[in-house]
Amino acid sequence: QVQLEESGGGLVQPGGSLRLSCAASGFASEYYAIGWFRQTPGKEREWVSCMSSRNDGTSYASGSIRGRFTVSRDNAGNTVFLEMNNLQLDTPAVYYCAAADGPSHYFCSGFLARLPAEYDAWGRGTQVTVSS
């Protein structure tokens, strides 16, 4: 059973940076994908990025995220990071990591990676607040 735990959220001033971590374990498949999503009250969960265990298509949402957010993982591959730079007032949300265990090849390169329903497990989320 896949288990995920996010950490690294907090309060940051506009223009600041945060690095979120997602510790993952329990995969049944060698091929899996970790997605990052964010959600603000009253809105649907929004896809942020996706990285697979084979690096066959790391992807990011378009718009204000692209160029400011970077996803990476540690050498063991068990922890995925979301580096967020130049945080703005439109960034605050609860950030979640999610896992797709054994998805189709090139999952992160395709449209399905953007859909919450395609993921098998979710972390509890970590709050990111941007305030001066």
C-alpha cells in the first residue's frame, strides 16, 4: 500500500522560496509517478507537476507555475521535492503529493497526469501561506 507524507510548508513572504518534500513508500510497481497538486478553499484541486520514477517526462502546469517551480527527487528515489521560488500572493494553498502506482508509460507526459482521479494514493497535504 502506497503511503505518502508531505512536509516543508509554512509561511513565506512574497518573493520567497519553499521546498516541499514528499516521502513515498509501499509501491507495488517499479514504475510509478508522483504528482503535486494544490487546492484553495472552494476550488477544485489543481495540478502542479508530475515526475515519474523513470524520468520519462517530468511536466509542469502552464501559467504562473512554469519557470518558478521545479520538481526533483533524491538519489534513492523515495522522496520527491517541489522547489517553489518567487512565491506570490496567488500561491497560497494546501499542497498535496499523489502517487500513481504502475501507470501507463510516459504518464507524466500526457494529459492523464493532470487528473486527480488517475492517482492511487494521496498525502494529507501541507499548507503554504504567502504573506507580507
